[in-house]
Amino acid sequence: MSQKQPQILKTHADEDDFYHLLNAFSSFKHIVALWSHSPQSQQESHSFPLHYFEHDGWIAASNNPPKSVGGTNRLSDLKEVISSHKNHLFGFFSYDLKNELEKLISTGEDPFGFPVFWFFEPEILLRFQNGRIECLNGSTEVIGLCMDILSDSYHTIALKSISDSTPEKTFEFIPVVSREEYGKNIDIIRRHIADGNVYELNYCIEWQAQSASISPIETWKSMNRRTQAPFSAFVRMDQHYLMSASPERFMCKHGQLVYSQPIKGTAPRNTDPKQDRENAHLLSVNKKERAENLMIVDLVRNDLSRSCTPGTVKVPELCKVFPLKTVHQMCSTICGELKTPLHPLDALLAAFPMGSMTGAPKISAMKIIDELETFQRGIFSGSVGYFTPQGDFDFNVVIRSMIYRSDTKQAVVRAGSAITYDSNAEHEWGECLMKAEAIINPF
């Protein structure tokens, strides 16, 4: 049964409570969990882009059939589900939805088989906000189970082995593309740029693991605690899993306002505070990194202008450098006021896939990506998030992620970087390794 009013389960919750509850519902066939690592102080939050933290976390779970699945439904069906629904919908859009939005194809291998979109209505929906846990959807029995899990005795005794466990890694991720082949592909992209086909392109590479026995929740937890990424997402779709430590928002909607916050520009953190500040400063003044960011800002402004009232698209933050636990990132914020009566899904799809993971011009970049990359991106470079009953939404960019099938024991990690004519293959290779390392070795 649904709860008409949120049921408060705890008023002083922590991250351990989140993982304990997620473990309790891990047997559900359909799960989306989101965790933001929200700053603990107002001063710290000022270091991040505008409106970066909408929530502390969500756990959505269900055993019922999804409400809308690409392949069996059309986008018009999903639009109807969003319009008619009185509850939250959680799910994802895959990168290859591009083929339904534009005259494009995907030719790479796809051993994972995520649909182009997938959304379900949670039987159980828990919201974590400002230290408080609320149950928005769930039976009396579910609420009772949550209260038991959150009790001190259960917390310290029954779940101690879970919180203290460390996954044992018995497999290895192997790069699919060699450094030499990577360099050749960078040269091909630079020739495309010289010929005027594109002026920036996001090129990604892959690491594969076979016979991988993975504990998805424990892996995601370890990944999160190492990266503390603001848009981390966990997805279970039957035997299919996504474990993402994403730092990037694709788009969110509040009433008639939409925000997109592309990231372009990365620098390493350093344990020495002086050197760490220097790394952040060097990123903020790096002409190449700023140029990459500005190109994507122009692209996103154009994307938002398709769905926003003329004259309302603004850039309140340009090339803001903010700290994550493992890297510094450069982010810009673009916002606009939606045209009336535009459907929320139309606003999101007008900018999909995100420019930070494609390039500019977007369609030309996506064609070249399909020629060079060895894999079909699928859920990678897609977006995980939710629609509210009021038609608002919040979706991330699926990067810094591990994708896993528990039936075939296949796992991949993918990472990329923006290539411009001035790009150096060795530098870009190193950036890909830096991004992937925290995902490949989260323990």
C-alpha cells in the first residue's frame, strides 16, 4: 500500500544506514539507488556548482514489471506514463537512444543488452534528506523492517559483517585498446577536426573482465567511499547491474526551470594542500581545458534553446573548478525557462545525449564515435534518474562506471576524454587511466 504522507523512519541517519537499507532490499529485481555525498557544511557546499545537491539519496525497489521499457514501448508511451502517473518513476536512458532521436546507428558490440530506456514505479521508495530518512512508498511490513534495520541493536550486530566486509577481487580488467591504437585514433580525430567535420569529440575506451564474481552493492559502496561522487547511481535490472560514481549532472527540472551542468576539464588531487591548490588553479587557467568547456557550453545553450523560451537561456556559472575526493573538475551551469506547455520528457530529450559525452557538432561527433569505439555504449554515457509526480526530474551522466552481468560474469569499465586539435595522445591516455583507476580498483 502507498503512503499518503511520508513516514519518517529516522532523523539522524548516516551513510551506513543507506547501505544497510539497500542491502535489505538487494533481492528485488528492479533497483535504482542514488547517493550524493552532500557537503556537511554550508561553507563546503559553496565550493560546488549551483543546486548540485538536490537530495542525500534515494532507494527505489520493485519486483513488479517496469512501467515502460524501450523495445516494447515507444517514447510516446513513456510520455503518457509520465503524464498519467501519480508516483515517482525511476530508471534510465541509454546512450543508444540517439538512434531514435536522430538518423544514426550503433555498430559496436553490446554484450550487456540494456534497453534504450527503462522506468519502473517503486514498491518501496526511501528518501534521504538532511539526515532524515522518509518512506514515500511501502507497506506496513516494509516500514517495520526498515525500523528494525535502523535500530541500534540490528545496526551494530546483525549487519556488522556487511558493513565491515571488503570484496575480494579475483579477476583483472584488461584494456581493449592498446596505447598505440589509442594514439592512432587520436590522430584520426585530429584529422576530422582539421577537415572541419568536428571541433571537439569525446572518445572513450574500455577495460574488460571475464569470469568476474562481483558483489554489486559492496563494489558500489567501495567505489563511492573512494570517490565521494555527487551523482553516484546503482541500477539493478534483473541480472544487469550498473555501479556508477558519476560527478556530473545531465539535467534537472524545477517547475519551469531546467539546469544542465556539463563537466569538461580534469586535474588530479594531491595530498599536499599547497600542491592541491596549485593543481586546481592550473586547471582553472588552462586554455585547452577552458576551450573544451566553452565549446560544450555553447552546445548545451543551443540544446536548451530548443525547449526554452527565447531569451531565457543563461550561463550563471562558467568554468567553475570544484573538488572531488580523487580529482578536480571544471563545470559550467546553463539554465533556462521551459516553453509552456512543453512535456518534461521533450525538454530532456531535446538535449540528449549530453554534449559532454559526444562533442560538437553533436551529430557529426556521434557518427565518428561509432566508427572508432569498439563497443556499443548502451547505458554508459546514458543517464540515470527519476521523474516526480509533479513532472520535475533529475538525471545524471553515466560515467566513471562499472557495468556487470551476474549471469555471464562479464564486467566492463569505460572512460574517455574530450579531444580537440591541440590534444596530446599521451596526456589524454593518462586522463582516461586516472578516471578509470578509482573504478577498476575501488578497494
